[in-house]
Amino acid sequence: MRITINGEDHLSEQETITIIDLLKERKVTRPETVSVQINGSFVKRINFRTTVVKENDEVDFIFMMSGGSSR
């Protein structure tokens, strides 16, 4: 299946893949720190295990980062 992840073409060997499977395939070690959009719409984290990514979908992983001034 061909999809786009963060603007780059990605080919998955799986015919059916959920968001959580895709995160594992991409070796995301802390999926709880990632927000996911499919075709511009955010997917609730509770639905990562049941939301299926389809052929030609555009998927964006948005990683949460902390930081800021130490002052």
C-alpha cells in the first residue's frame, strides 16, 4: 500500500494497516507523544488501534516536544 507520511512517499507491505501498526512500522517508540492527522483531520489517540489507513492517504505525525527556557 502506498501512502504519504509527513510529505514523503511510504510503501507498506501490509494491505490493511492501522495507525498504531504504522507507528510501530516506523519505529516510533513513544506513540503517546504523537498526534496523527489523516488527510488533514486529527485522529483521537483512543482510535489509533482501530483507524485504518487507506491507499493514497496523507498521514502526518506531529511529535510533541517539551523545552523552553531554564530561567
